[in-house]
Amino acid sequence: MNSLEQAEDLKAFERRLTEYVSCLQPATGRWRMILIVVSVCTATGAWNWLIDPDTQKVSFFSSLWNHPFFTISCITLIALFFAGIHKRVVAPSMYPFSLAVHVKQHVGRLSCFIVLLPRHLV
């Protein structure tokens, strides 16, 4: 394989890698919005739960029963984290760099590998 064919192969690989990483972004945006909305709802419900004077007078479970908005949003937030929302929100933003490192480890030290990395990672 001559150097021209290798360069074409690397360009094709770079295009495919860029295409794959860019397809992750819309789903990541939706998961981030879901996480933001549920977090704001939980924070708002927690604030209302804490400033309620009856919270100190009744038992913990009665207090949660009296504040269903906080209880439901808190359970939803916990369920989202158990479902792996933290991986869906954070991992795709770190994915291009970790994938580039992984490819570099397995392909070896190529002098033309720098073509695969986005400019902000070089």
C-alpha cells in the first residue's frame, strides 16, 4: 500500500469517526435538558419543603407525603441516575478524546495520526 492510499484511508477513517461522534450530540442535548429540568424541579421542591414550618413538626415521611412535588421529582432524579443519565450526559462530551487515545494505543505511533485529532485536542 503506497502513501497515497494510506492517506486516503486515514481521511476516510477520520470522516467516519467524525460522523459517528457527531451523531451522539443530539441525544446528549436531550438528556442534558431532561437532567436540568428534573434538577430544577427537585431544587424548587426542596426549597419549598425546607421553608415549610410544618416540616419540623411532623415526621419525615409525613413531611414527604405533604410535599408530593418534591417527593416525585426527587425519586425521578434518583431513578435517572440509576438508569445511567450521568453516562449519557458526560461521556459523549469526553468520547472524542478517549476514542482518539484508544485508537492511538491500538494503531501505534503513526506520524499521520495527528490528522485524526480535532484541532482543540492537539
